[in-house]
Amino acid sequence: MKPAPTHWLAASLAIAALAGCSGGRDEPAPTPTAEESAQADAPSDPHTLVAADLGEMRLGAKIEGPVGPEVEASIIVDGRSIGGIESFVACPAEYDECDPENMPEGTVYTYVHTVTPGVDEPNDPPFERPVGLDEVEAATVFATIRKAAGFTGSIGFDRAQAEAALGPDGTIRVQDDNGTLVWRVVGGNGWQTGEPITFFWQSTLPPEGPAEAYSLRADEKIAMATGPFPPKPEDGAEDR
């Protein structure tokens, strides 16, 4: 048999070299489906946090806001009250005065809210005055309705109050739900009229002033509550 022509051999070697190169090349990434893209953009599930005991914490001086160091307001749905909320914001324990304008950058402020279902004290002006007061058989969730700007991850409630209200078999689960904070009653004998529970959370931002930024779910109603809250972040700025 005659040997193959030289140009045939050269062509065969070139084809083999190209085949080897193509075999080592990375394949293009597959284009995500519409369903996969929607899942990537969807809000994440609520993240359960570790709750601290307010009763074991030491707080410093309170901020003197536009209505004083404490804010009292009704928790209102359809013009009627289903409870009251008393709030304040405190500086760290080492401070005897708490003026955000004079505090160093990075100061951690503690937002404290005592919620009492079915009981209401006179509101601080100029907050809305309800037309009536309803008793509560079962309050289940206290939450922020806006993202908690500057949230440090520190959150909790007064465990002694919670046990007195819910019984030894009850507890409160705390969660970060896409930036909003949630305190959810789990088990126990129910959170009812006249049973106060105090909640807290911490932020690196001082309050802008009282805002309708909280809610209480009770007896299949969602009522709005006013209390101190950090300012909304500017457009394009991080709010966490």
C-alpha cells in the first residue's frame, strides 16, 4: 500500500488538534428558566432569631423625643382601640444622658415597647383618639410594618412578663421577615386583655420620631400602632 500523501496527514493532524481543543473548552452556562429567575427574585422566608431577655439587660438614659421620654398611643383598627403601647428608646447603660446629636457614631439604641391588649391609656397628643375600646381574647403577633433600619440583630422580650401572660408552656418566637421584625406567640394559654408584654430591638440609628410603624394581630384583626422608629433610608441607600 502506498503511504498517504503528505497533505492528507497534515489535514488529519489539524482536525485532531481542533477536536482536542474543543473538548477542553468550558460549555456555556445554561440560561435560567423563567421559574428559576422568579424564585431567585422572590422574598426569602422569615429567619428565626435568638431572643434575648430584656429583664437581664441594663439600659442607659432615654431619648427625650417630641412628646417626652416615653410615647403612649392606642393600637387602632377601624377607629377602635384593641390595646395600648408605651415606647421609649434608650442609649447604652454607660450614658446618663441620651441626645443622639452628641452620641458617637455607631452608638446602639434600644427600642422598647410595652404592649397591653384590651387596655388603653390616654394618648399623647397629637395621636388619633379611638372611638371605643375592645377586649382581646387572643393576641398573636406584634411586628414592625417597615424594615427596621440599622437593625443590629439583637432582639427579644421580657421573659418574666411573657411567662406571666402565656403560662410556662408559652413562648415568643422572634423573626426577621425580609427586614421587618416579628414577635409571634407560640403555645401557652393565650395573650389576653390586661396582660402586658415588653418587646425590644436594637439599631445603630436613633429614631426620627413617632411613626405608625408597628402592628398587633389579635382576634383576627390587624391593628396599627405608633411608636419611635428610625428614618426611612434614602433612595438607593442600604436600610440594613
